[in-house]
Amino acid sequence: MRIDVVTIFPGYFDALELSLMGKARDRGLIDLHVHDLRDSAHDKHRTVDDTPTGGGAGMVMKPEPWGAALDGILVGAGAGSDAASEAGEQPLAEPAAEPLIIFPSPAGEVFTQAMARELAHEQHLVFGCGRYEGIDQRVFEEYAERGRVRLVSIGDYVLNGGEVASIAMVEAIGRLLPGVVGNPDSLVEESHEAGLLEYPSYTKPAEWRGRRVPDVLLSGNHAAIDAWRHEQSVERTRRVRPDLLGD
Ligand code: ADE
């Protein structure tokens, strides 16, 4: 999967060089490109924001740098790219899938495991990280008219910008790509995969500070272990997240 990120803080994305995401990149499973929005601002101060039209607090991100940055990424990407058709070029034998642009925003639809699974089928994702009071609305309109755009929130709280939200989404999506997680069985029993929270896990020793591992897990009876784990998942979900059970 190809992933482009546009941000004024490229350093945030150094985190994606670590651990499983770093390995997935080294192995070519995730092709991540991070772009500094200021490289697309052409005044001497590399300005990316301005005061809100109509008044109000804070600053709004200007449309021109976003237009230049996103156009630069979209050139040549996608089956019906304007650049290719305007130049009268033959379509590629294997046309690239049209990119999906995601703008992380607390005003967006809520990101879920189901959405991560859906997005893991995309070939090309572009994350546009807004800051301040957001991005000029015309940027969303322009790219929604030309292609696919989604505003996505990672939860009902407000972050300082889209960077942390993008990292969370890239990790949730990236670990679902074939080959990224070594043992794919470990993806199956996780929280949210079956609409339930994950059951509690234990390892050795069998007793630690007087706390024993539940006997059933030491019994070797796999049917009983599966049943116990399922009960624990249901009980935990009912207690912590009854909304997931529709209660
Ligand atoms: N930007 C600021 N807050 C956010 C959130 N909760 N989700 C996604 N992007 C955001």
C-alpha cells in the first residue's frame, strides 16, 4: 500500500520507522511518503495559515499550499488522473487505483476496526493533517469533486492536529495488510474483531505475588479454555462497553 502524508510536522511520523510499521516499510509492504506542507508554500515565510474570514479566534490553513501539495501527490496517481488524460496519454496497462484522501478531523465520521478493515483494501491513501482551527473548506470541496475524500475522527476528543490521528490510523490499517503481522491468528482474537473486547491474557509464572493464573488456563482442555475466554470477553464488554452489545 502506498501512503502519502501532508503535514507541517513531518517529525511526528518518525514513529512509523519503529517496530512492526518500520519492518513493514523495510520489507516494502508499506510505501510511506511524508511531505512538509511548507514546501508547497511559496512566499518567503512559507506561510500556511491566515486569520478566519468573517472573524473569530485562531488561524485557518490557507488553500493554496494544500492545493499545490495534493496536486503534486495526485499527479500520475489514479486511473483517471487529469494529468494523464489531459496529456492524451494511453492509460497504463495496470492503472493505479484512485487515491483516497483522508482528512483527520474531530468533525469526521468515527474511525473503527471495521473502517480499518475496509481501508486496508485501498492501494493508495493520502492523509492531510490539519492544524489550528482547520483547513479552508474549499480544499475539501475541490478534492471531493475531483476524487474520493473522507473526514475521519479517531474519537470524541480534540487533538492539536491530524498527525497523531493519522499515525493511529496508519498503524491500525497497516497491521491488517497481508504479511505485516507475523502470526495472522493474532489478528483474529483481538478486541473489536468479533464486536467484543479481548479476554484477559496471562503468561508464566503460574503464580505471581500470590495471584494465580485461572486454573482453566492450566487445564489443557482447549474447549473449556475457549469457552472461558468467550465468557470473559462478553463479561468485560458488558461491563466496560455495553454499547458494543447494543445494550
Ligand atoms: N484532529 C483533532 N482532533 C482529532 C480527532 N479526534 N480525530 C481526528 N483528527 C483530529
